[in-house]
Amino acid sequence: MAIHMPRLIKKSSTAGDVRKGHFVVYVGEEQKKRFVIPISFLSQPLFQDLLSQAEEEFGFDHPMGGVTIPCSEDLFIDLTSRLLK
């Protein structure tokens, strides 16, 4: 059974494809994957915890113009799927 997450978008293209109300994060341990996610996630305590970890580990500067989240892709998808409910 496939899980459909219409508001969570995984892309690998340029910054010009980010829709209004969304922002870019990079997730993954070895290979970073680019996700475009809703700004509304910023107000969620679970996501704020991830951002605090990201700030401690990487800072908020990414050469590709997004935030790097220090967790596995599977954990990130699990967390964001809970935020969409």
C-alpha cells in the first residue's frame, strides 16, 4: 500500500520551483535529498525540535539555499506525515 503525501514534495531541481508558502530542506545521512515543505511546519513543536538539532549540527546555511536536517530520510518522512494529519 502506497502512502500519498500531497503537501510534502520531494524534488531534485532548482530553487525556482519552490511554491509560495513552502521552503526547502535537505535530509539524509549519506546522500542528502531535497524536500519542499509547507511553511506551516515551522509552527509545529516536532518540526521545531528538528530545526534546533539542525542549527546545532549544521547551522542554517546550506550551499544549495536550504536547511539541512540531521536525520534519516525515513525518520523525516515519518515525522512530516504525522504533521500532515
